[in-house]
Amino acid sequence: MKICRTKKDIRDTVRAFQAEGLTVGLVPTMGYLHDGHMTLVRTAKANADRVIASIFVNPTQFGDAADLDAYPRDEARDFALLEAEGVDAVFCPSVEEMYHPQKQTTVLTEDLDKVLMGALRPGHFKGVCTVVSKLFNITGADKAFFGEKDYQQLLVIKTMVRDLDIPVEVTGVPTVREVDGLAMSSRNVRLTPEDRKAALILNKALAYADYEASDGRTAVELEEQIRAFIAREPRAQLESVDVRDAATLETVDGKIAGPVVILLAARFGDVLLIDQRVADPS
């Protein structure tokens, strides 16, 4: 596995693959990899001739400097996991390599940036769009793979690619969960044992909401039911509950009649976790 620290190195590596007529799949990550990331890698390997990954803890998508500092990092471990999965190259730049000191340009999906997690974490998706557009431009990969757990992020990236005519095929990969149902996340390692157990309420709430969505509820009614369900867990500090149109993230008027995405965000201690599920009452 080739380790690339510079933009030129990863760009030359990808171009060499493509010069042989091979397709290249990209798996962007912020490191501290888990089996959810490995599932993205395996999906990429099944759909592209060569696979590259990126490891970059992007400072522009963190609103809280303490959250950025606390984000777990273990480069050697990440390299070992990626190599064991047969990744061909990994791009792991410094902040200085990724961002010009006089940078002025950002990328923003205007409407999607203002709702849901965008409203909860102002500037987050601007940081995501900017760094992902840079990764697409730097690598020139043919395909890119993202987890559906970050549902709004996936829709933001797909919208950006559509609107800016970026020549990359974006694929969403279903959420990977621990045996007990907790969505895999690099943040899980920061949970105390008590909060780790309490966090299971999120997946339980989604299962409950999936069932209730087929019973003639309105989106507002379902959101209220979810809030009441999660309130049973005193360690959960609920940040947001949203039931939105699964294709557009627009609000749903009246009774739920088509696919909706149920989006949850909650803190356990100082760790913010998100989870989601698409429910289709039809």
C-alpha cells in the first residue's frame, strides 16, 4: 500500500491507475477506522478496480476546537487496517498541505446547509463540502463511497456533485452497527461504559419509529413519540429529532405517505452521536 502525503503524490498515483484503464474508488475518512469504514472499503473494492482512502481530520468542519482536539487519532493502526483490506494507496495530508494559508474559497449547498444538523452545527457542512470537493479535485477518483449514517452529509455531497458537475459517482453504503445495534462511529471510543450502554436508546428509538410510521402518523406526531421514547433514558441529552422527506429533507405535511428519513442527534456525556433510518409506510 502506497502512503501519499502530498497532493501531487496521490494525484500521480491515481493517474497512473487510470492510464491503465482502471477505475479508482475513493473512501474519504477522518481516521480512527472501524468496521463501518472497512465496509466502505469492501464496497469500493467490489465496484472499482483500485481503491484509495484518505485520512484527514478536517478542522473546518468542527465548530468546537475542543471537539477537534478530542477527535481520536491512530495513524499506524489505520494504515494496518487499510493494508489488510487490500487498499492500494492512502492519502494522509497535513492541514498545511490541504489548505493554502491565504485560502478564500469555500463550497456550500445553500438550503441544505441551513437545516437539521446544519442548523445545529453552523458551518459544519460548508467545511464538509469544501474538503470533499478538494478531495475529488485532488484525487480525480472515478467513484466515492460514504456511509448512510451521515444521511444529511451524503445528500449534501450528492447535491454538490450534481450542481458543480463533478465527474465522480457517489455511492451511499448502509449503516454498519455493533452487535448490540449501536451505529459504528469513531466517537464511540470516547463513551464511558454507562453512556455506551445508554446510547443503545437511539437504535431502539429508530426501530420503534419505523413501526409507528406505518400507522397513519403525521411527521410531527412521530417526532413527539420519538422524543418521549428517548426521554426514558436519562443519560441521553437529546439535541434533535427530525422526520423528513427521504429524498429532499423537506418537511412532511400531513400523514406520512411515502419514504421518510428519521434523523436523531443526542449527546451522551460530551459525545455527540447521530443515527438515522429510512422508513417507508407503503
